[in-house]
Amino acid sequence: MFVRNWERKILHTSRGEFEIFEKGKGTPICVTHHYSIFNHTGDYFAESFTETNRVYLINLRESGYSVKAKEHYQLSMLESIFDLEAIREELGFDQWGFAGHSTGGMLGIIYGIYYSERLSFNVMVGAAAREYMTFSKDCIYNPEHPRFHRMQELNEALKRSDLQSGERIALKIERTKLSLFESEKYDELFSKDISKEISAIRMNFFNRELQIYDVTKKLTFITTPTLIICGRYDVQCPLIYSVELNKGIPNSKLVVFERSNHYPFIEEAEPFIKEYKLFITENVPSDT
């Protein structure tokens, strides 16, 4: 299925140059992921918001043609939020919305903790406020999960720079199928001409930072309207962590999708968009 390409820009900010992609009309919303590399084909998650918002899809530091990291700490979650704030300021917005899936949702948590006043709303999908592997056997990154070893093999293989195109595609498909409620529907669900890569340096830093990541006690600092979404059978960030977010964030709403794993915005696309539109209608003034 053909999807209209996104408009690419290089934005000069006080913290360096960042590659961004824009699409849609309406209230501005920032979408990013902690270690994805986006391109002109966009992103399935970001595409969910283009009917209602002007979406800014951001390649973070060390992703695509964005600025490199001079120091390793610049790859941290908090530093990434500082970068997003510099981008917002350069774009000239007093506020914008934020939406993040998986590690993107974790960035949204940090964003809300430190800059709620700059967010008109916040959407977190399949995210967690703390390390989610060690104490959850339902997580595919827990050694006791039956598919743990295969997921580890796939992640390590995808970091390689010498993979042939066909090999990389096959590995990505297999990796994604591990996180689908109905893996046999992969071809139907992922039919659009959308592709992205992984920033190995960002993923490696994230895997280290994750070991000490726990901001559960700071969730009360998030004051912006927050929509939390999770698939009932999410194997990456299990549902218990979205429940925890909902309990900790004062002005939040949790929606659970009963026939989804880690990708409710694809697996149950229509109800996902319906819930998002309802949330916006209830929480965001039309002139924001």
C-alpha cells in the first residue's frame, strides 16, 4: 500500500542539527523512539496521528542525519528530552503534544516529569516507568520467557552493519512477529511502504541505562493530560507497567486493547484512532 512520503528537514537548534520529518495538519505533536532511525517513508505509529495533527517525527542524536554525540551521556533519556525541547523552541511552539511507543513512551514519561508545562498532551503506548524485564516473566526480555533467546539473537543480528538487505528484512519480520497477537497477520498488518532502521549506538546505551531506570516515584510530577494505551498481551512492556503508570500519573486514562500485543495502533488500528480522538476531544482545547 502506498503512503505519501513525509517532508524532510534539517533543523538547526541550540543543541545541534536534527533531521525531522513532517506530515499532517492541526495541533503539533512530536513523535520519536529512543533508538529508531526514521526516513521519508515515515513510521506506522506516527502515521496514526497525521489525520488529526501536524506530526513532527524526530531522528534523535546519532540517528539518521541528526547531530552526533560528543559524549556518551548525550544519548541518555534526559539528554534526549533536552534535545526535543531545543527542537520545540526552534519550531516556535510554546507547547506541543507528545506521543511515544515502547521506548518512545518512556521518553514521554521523562518529558512529562520535567516539562509538563510544555506539553499540551502526552500519549504513551506499551511503555514503563521502570526496568521491565527482571521481575516480569511475561516479558520477552526476561530469561525465563520461552522466546527470550531468539529475541536476543535477533536484536544482536540487527545491529550488524554487514547484513544483506534481504537478510535484514527477514530478521525484522521475525522479530516483529514475536510481538504480535496474531503473527500470521503480519503481511496484512504491515502492508504499507514504511521502513526504518535501528541505531546500534543508541540501543546499546539504552540497554545500559535501563538497568538503573526507575522514575515511578516521580510520576506525580506529570500534570499534562495523559493517555496510556497497552495491548492485553504485550510481551515487551507487559500490561502491569501501564497499570502502574495510570496509578501514578494524576490526570491519566488507561485503555487496554484486548486483541493486541505490542502494536495496538496496527493490530486494532481503528479503535486505537477512535480512542485517541476521544481523548483529544475531552482534554485538548481546539485552539491549542
